[in-house]
Amino acid sequence: MAFLTIEKLVKTFGTQTTVKGVDLAVERGEFVTLLGPSGCGKTTILRMIAGFESATSGTIRIDGKDITDLRPNQRHIGMVFQAYALFPNMSVADNIAFGLKVAKKSSAEIAARVKEMLELIKLPQLGDRYPYQLSGGQQQRVALARALAVKPQILLLDEPLSALDAKIRISLREEIRAVQRALGITTIFVTHDQEEALSMSDRICVMNDGNIEQLGTPFEIYNYPKTRFVASFVGTLNILNGRVLDSTSGRLSIDDQEIVTARELGGASTGDTLALALRPEALSIGHANGGSNNLTGTIDEVHFLGSVVRIRVRFKDNVVSLDTFNRPHAAPPERGQPVTVNFTREDILVLDRPAI
């Protein structure tokens, strides 16, 4: 049995249903991310797990115990909020010790645990400081230490990095993942940032409109999306319209140029227009042989981004973007220049519904 089990979870606010019968099983020690746009229900699920919101229906179990109707302080869960929520009138050490004092732990146990947590978050010398004397990244580490100090069964992270600048976010997400692995604590992380989800998670639960669209590893979610929403939400995507020439052999036409997919186009008829997806990294400039597809077009835009040059190629009605590495001794192509773009049959993803 999974360590955390959510079954048919529903949350309704008035006439609006925010979470629509969600099922989710999380293994002990696993890091699972709820990923999706604002309003998709991910934070509402997190708050129901924590007990800050009551479930309209459904059950939540931790290690086989039904906690659906328990109060937050009865669930033994640690939570880190987006806005840190540190007590401004308490020192760093006192913030970390707060939950331990509420639990009536001994002074010696509290002092030892606070010292352990300060070492864990790499702030051993800052126990006497106050939150206003810390940077945003340091405050978030303290919030993490406070949540972990009480040795919770589950750690909940509600977009804890969204208020930080880009460099600190990258550094802190690596630290959070390292701490989680070191402690082996079951963790649910909420974010709308796909890069965070892909880089940190054991599994990602992609949500849309109160439902789970797909649950899988980062590799599966990125490379094998099961719906058009997942394909377009996770990662950068080129979407092209292709007209079916022969569904059995996987032949299509893109702006009067023929390509072939690796699989049959089951359910499609000759003349149907399908939405096809190609990741930018799957595309290369230059003619390729050996079963690859080639499309001829012209350079529409070239954007120099330092280490990467982003190139936009127009065929006719369809346009794709691709990235190439900057090479100082090789000038990038110019606008209007004719080029051939190549990609393999396996790189083509046929989305879940015909294009309009």
C-alpha cells in the first residue's frame, strides 16, 4: 500500500468544483510534484492534505490511517508556504523550535534538534538573527527547517521558491531536494514552474481544471505526453498542422511537403488535419538521410541569446523554432535565407485531437 493515498477527492466552493474526484498514490520517501496553471486545483489538494481545507468528499490516508476529518495539528504534517510565514519577533532558532515547544519537548531535545536543523540548512551561525536580517533564500531555508524540526510524516511545499530570484531559486531547489533525499521524507511539492518540476521530482502529476491529466516520471511526462494539454504545458513545443495522406503508413503533408511518422495514424482518415508536435531540440538545420524527415523553408527570425541562437523557420502556414549553440567562428543564418529542417520519424508526436 502507498504511504499517502488520495481517493476520489472532491472540493467544491459554492457552485464551483475546484478538485474533481482526484486519485493519487504516493510511496514512502517519494518526491511528487503537483504541476499546473493557476486555478487548476493543485494548492487546494495540498491544503486538504494539510487539513486547512475540508474535503467535500473522498478520503485521504497516511500509512493506512484515514486523516480526512482530522484537525491540522493531528496529522503530523510539515508545511512550507510561499510567503515563508516566519514569526518576525522570534529569532531563527526560536522559529525552528516553535513546533517543538508546542509539542512540549524538553529543553535539551529542542536545543539539539535546532542545532541539527541549522546544520542541515547550512546556517549554523545564524540562530540568533531575526528574519528581517536574512535574505529571501535564507528565510526560506529557515521555514524549511521549522517544518522539518518536528519530524513530520509528510512534507508539503506550496510554491516555496516563487518569490526568489532566478539564481537563488536554482540553488535552493537543489538544496531542498538534497535535504529531502537525506531525510527520506515523503514530499508533495506544488508549482506552476515546469523546470522546477522536471528537475526536482520523482514523479510529476500534471493537473488541469481540477483533474489529473497525466502522472509519470519527468522523462515520461516530457517525452511521452498523453494529452495535448500536457504536451503544450510541459516544455517548449512546436505545433504544426499536417494533412493525412495515408494513415496506415503514417504519411502526412505539411504545407505540401511529405513527412512520415513512426506509427500508424489510427482513427484518422485521408484528408484529415492533425495537430503534430515537435520539441525544438528534435530539430536540426541541414538535409538528413536515412529515414529522417526534411522540410524546406526560410529563416523568419534569428535571436541571439548568448550561448544559444534561437532560429524561427517558416515553411508556409506552419512555423517552427529551434535552438542551436552559439559558435563564435560560424555566423548564424540570416533572415530570408532558405534552409532545410530535419527530424526523425520518432520525434513526431501526434496530439490527441485533430487541429482546427
